[in-house]
Amino acid sequence: MTGYVELHIRRWLREFVVGLNLCPFARPLLGAPNLRIAVCEETDSTALLRAFLGELDLLQRSTEQDIATTLLAFPNALHDFEDYLCLLEDAQDLLVGSGLEGVVQLASFHPHYQFAGEAPGAASHYSNRAPYPIIHLLREEMLSRVLMDDTDPDSIPDKNIATLDALGVDELQRRWRGLFSDY
């Protein structure tokens, strides 16, 4: 199952994240060997957090050339968005408790991602929707370097919303279903 999940995530990265330019920094990593996609097939929350800590440790023990960033996917767990948010909060607490706040940053993705305060059917939710619940572990130093090269990094969320709104929810749903068509 791990190979299937990784291929599916790579398809999402290619067609949504890079294809829609939702993250202008993702393109160079798309086919790079130092993009790590880890799959945790466990279902127990303790095992999920153990997997997170393992990936956090691996990222810290590796150079950026070996592992630039890690996407940790949970294909068999956290189907409920609220359950995912609880685990994400626990992961953030572990990150802070380990003294890595400011060194590693977490980004969140989920098939049913909902931004607080947005209408449930808003196109903007697709900027953080992924085929599986995913915690993205980013090296802050690398992110800072990349953001310095962007002329206006603060405009990225607004650009994403404009792109997604222009496509419309119907088109986004059609593209989303296409991600699953061969699986």
C-alpha cells in the first residue's frame, strides 16, 4: 500500500500543488530525491505520534541535501478532520517540547480540510486538501531562504484563493475526482 499512497501523493503534488501553483516553492522538489514521502499505515494515535517523532528525528539527523522536507501521510487513520486537528496539535506540542520550534515548521493537509471562518463549500479549502491526512515537516531555514527569493510571499495565500475561486468549486471537484480515477 505504501507505494500506491506515495504515487497518489506525487500525483496530487504534480496536478494540484505545482499544477495550480499553490506553492511556488514546491516545483524544484517535485522530482527531487530529497523530497521524502513517508507513509504511516498505523491507526492508533500513539503509533501515529511515534511515527511523527521518528520523522522529526530523521529530518534532524539528515542534511538538507539528503532530506529537504518530509510529507508524512496517514492513509488508514484520521479520516475525521477534527481527529486530524487534535493529532496535529499534539504533534505541534511535541515539536515545541523537543526544542525544535523555529527549526521545523508543520504544514497541514487533509482530504476534508476546512479553514475556520470560511463557508463549507468555499474553493479556498482546496489549497490544503490532499488525498490523505498529511503533516508536512519543513526546515525553517530552507523556507526562510526560499521566501527571501519571493518578491511578495505574503501575497501567496491571496493568490491561491484567487486561483481557486477563478476555477470554481465544480472544476476543483472534477479535478479532485480525477486524482482518484486510476486508484
